[in-house]
Amino acid sequence: MAVATFRQQMLDIVEEHHCKRHPLIDTWVRGDLSRETLGRWAVEHWHYTHDLHRLIGRILANCDHQEGRDMEIDNLSDEQRGSDPHNRQLLDFVDACGLDSDELVQRPPLPTTQGMRDWLLLLADRRSWQEAAAGFHVGMEAQLAPICDRVVPVLREHYGFDEHAIRFFVTHQTADVEHGGRALHVVDKYTPDDLRDRVLEAIREGTDARWMYFDGVYIKWVLGYDLGGRGRD
């Protein structure tokens, strides 16, 4: 039996625990989530992504290859482009769900989202840039495109959102394919053999962290279980 390449091993780990199959997404695709729950997910995603410069800045500082630094700079530029930054798109969706985005983003995230954020910052700060780029871009960020492929038709046809309201999801049907694919290439190219097992573990941790963040939304806003914490409904 042929041994899988390092690139394929990275992809296989993501596929094993991909959030496109999370119960939250399955319920969403069936049209069984309320608009409020959709908006609550978007608020948690805002907490995950609103300050990516802190995370990407740490990866940049630790990266000793220009190709890797270029990748991170381009990624951040795409996320925060002045004309229509991705987080503005996300908050417009929250408002379209009938929620007050300005008020909700002032509250702390769910504990599961905070745990993911804490892990990401530690990953970027304390581990190699290859582990950080793989754990974040390959293990987490690249998952969004297949998720959006599943939910965009439902947002249009079942929920009846207009194109302006759902442009975050439409944008990420392609944007994170590019980001994830580029990161996969860079990590594959610049990871020495003795670091590969640690990179694979970082990807596994990233998929677990993203699943846990989806768990929090599902448990709190679908099952109605109080996750605790301060400043939350």
C-alpha cells in the first residue's frame, strides 16, 4: 500500500472531523434553525475573526520564509480590505437576522469560542510558524468554503435573504479555498521532516477546536443548554 504524502495526510485529518458535517450545519441545511440562531452563530464567528491581525502578526513574526510572510500579508489584506471587510459583511448578516450587531458584539463570546481563541493565540505565539499556519489556515480556515457551499442555497431559497445580506457566505465559497490551498502548499514546502508530526497534530487540534466552537452554538442556541459565563443571555 502506498504511503500518503504529507500534503494528503494534512487533508485527510481535516476531512476526518470537518465541520461541514456538524449537527449545527445539518440542522441549518434542513432549514430548521431560526433566524436568531443563524445570527447568534455569526456573532460567535465575529468573535473568532474580528482581530485576526493579532494572530497573523504572530505567525508573520515567527516566519523566516518570504513566501510564508507574503501569504499571511495577503490573507490579512483580503480579510480587512477597506471597501467591504469580511467582518462588516458578517455583521450585516447579523442585522439581517433581526439582531442588533452593535449591542451583541460588546458581550463576551461563548466559553467554547473563547477556548478556541485562546488556543489559536497560544499556537501562533508558542509554536513554530509551520504549526501555526497549518493549525489555523489548513485545520480551521479552509473548512469554511465547503460549509458555505452547503448553506448558501438554503439562505437564498428557504430563508429568503437577499444577496447583500449573505455576501459573507458567497465570498467565502471562493476566498478560503484560495487561502487554504496556498497555506497547504507553503506548509508542505517548508516543513522539515522532523517537524511534520507536530504540524499534523496542530491540524488535528485545529479541527477539534473548530468543532468545539460549533458545539457551543449548537448546545446553547439549538438545545437550549446554559453554557454559563458572564454577560450572556
